[in-house]
Amino acid sequence: MKLYRFLTGPDDASFCHKVTAALNKGWQLEGSPTYAFNAATGQMQCGQAVTKKVKGKEYHPDIKLSEQ
């Protein structure tokens, strides 16, 4: 099965660490990152889609993507 996640966070080192952790767990970058201003918080926000192929498992809505 192919899994999809969209990682988001503030424009700081914590977002970079989140993406780096996913890459080190076998996730791959999918498309370009996004960057937008959050008027409610006054911060810039980052986003990055990641995908991962997992063999021998089938998708179900209860799967915890961050643990794959």
C-alpha cells in the first residue's frame, strides 16, 4: 500500500526536524513544499507532503500513519 501524510508546522527548526524524522523512517518527499502566513498566529507556516510504500499491509482508516 502507499501511504500519504501532509506534515505542517511553524517556519522554524521543529518543522525541519519533523520532515527529517519522516525521511529517516523511509518516507519520501512528494511535490513541492508550501509556505503561507497564518494571520491568526502571526507566523509563517510550512507544509510538505510525504509518501511511503509499505509491503504486506492493507490500508484501513484506523492506521496510525506516523507509526509506519
